[in-house]
Amino acid sequence: MTLQQQIVGNAMQMAVCTLNPGQTVYCEAGKFLFKTANVTMETRLGGPGTRNSGGQQGGGAGGAGGMGGFLRQAMGTAMQVGQRALAGESLAFQYFTAAGGEGTVGFAGVLPGEMRALELNGSRAWFAEKDAFVAAEETVQFGIAFAGGRQGMSGGEGFILEKFTGHGTVIIAGAGNFIDLNPADFGGRIEVDTGCIVAFEEGIQYGVQRIGGLNRQGIMNAVFGGEGLSLATLEGNGRVILQSMTIEGLANALKKAQGGDKQGPTGGMFSTHVG
């Protein structure tokens, strides 16, 4: 069953999903917005296909096969939870299933910005920045991928990635506005602020490169250019989604706004608070 969904809103978008009877969609804890009364909600530690300890899946619990299946499932769930904890993700998912007719459930992100529905057909996985995941059909598998130690330590958001496989719809969110690019349209390679990557298809090669050398211009780029020491590189032929706002940029803007117009070029170091 294809997930019927509509993304609404402007500055901070929401996803409204219409579920067929028996259809299930899951979200990261904290992304749920509203539901109709005939949509049931269940919180699980595991990803799609798992049940809490009170439920059953697979063989009966009375036999050795059932107990073995239960233990394998418990170990798999523990590994999933451990991965998400290491990645700083929510430990639990919330599952919503329509019963007795069509149901409606709404989801929202946590930052002002856009949302995007990605359709997976089983041929290519999608990778997204951590915290981008909002919701997905139960036929979509959620996992954690690591870009590699050296790249990750330099690449900020790129170190820990969310990975989506399987068939169905997955909804992601980011900050600001989105732009879709294909590196193949730009000579096969684009260089991006590490915080601006939202998602990219499997087949795109992610890397990190240092900005300039240890010379005057390289130091100027790193200290005053706002990009730090590194840029992310995306190479290959596939879809890439970038966001116009970075979480770090939003945090810095809010921090600056707390000082009002009195802050001045010295960052409020020598300003006098009156009041």
C-alpha cells in the first residue's frame, strides 16, 4: 500500500498521512503531531518488524524455536537501540496503525524548514543527516551508518548518517529551504558546507577536504570564512538534497539575538547592560 501523504505549511512544514485500514507508519519519538481516534499508537524500542516484550512475532513462545527467535529478536533490538544511542538518536519509535477504516496522522519536524517525501523502490538506499528522519512506512528499514573515523571527525554532521532501505515512503525534514542537485550535472563533484547536507542517494561518494593550505588565505578561510577547516565533497551520479540553513548557523543567530542591537562588533564584550 502506497503511503498517501501531503506536506503542508511554509516556514515549518508538516506531513499529513492518510492510512488505509491496517496500514502502519512509524516515526521517531517526538515527531508525532496529531491522529484520528481510529489510529492506534504503540511505542517500541525496535525498528519495523519488532514488538515489545509483551508481544509475539514468529514462532510460539512455548517451543525452543520460539525462545530462540525471541532471543535473536531481543539481541537485534538491543543492537539497534545501542546504535541509535551512540548516534544520539531517539531510543524508541512510535507506530501508528489505522483500524476500522481510513485514518489520519500528522507529523512535524523540530526546526523551521522544509520536509520531503522520498520513495524507495529497493534498488538504492538513502542516507540522511542525523535527526532528519520524521516518519516512514513500516516497509522501510531504518539504520545507522558511519562515514568513517577520519572523515567523520572532520565532517561534523557527516560522521553519523541515517540509512533507509527497503520499499515505501520515508519523510525527512531539514532547516531552511531545500535544493535538489546532482553532482553529475556539475562535472561529477560538488563541495558543500558540512552542515548543509540533508540527504543523498546510495552511489554518491561522501568525503571531506581541507579548505586551502597552511598559508595566509587558508587561515583566513578557516577563521573568518565561516566554514571552518573543511568542506564536504559529494561525487557521482545521483540525487542530493541540501538545506539553506545549518543548525549551527541557527544556533549562532539565536545566541546573537539574545544580545540585541547592543552587541556591536566586539560581540558585547565591552557593552554595558542598562536596566
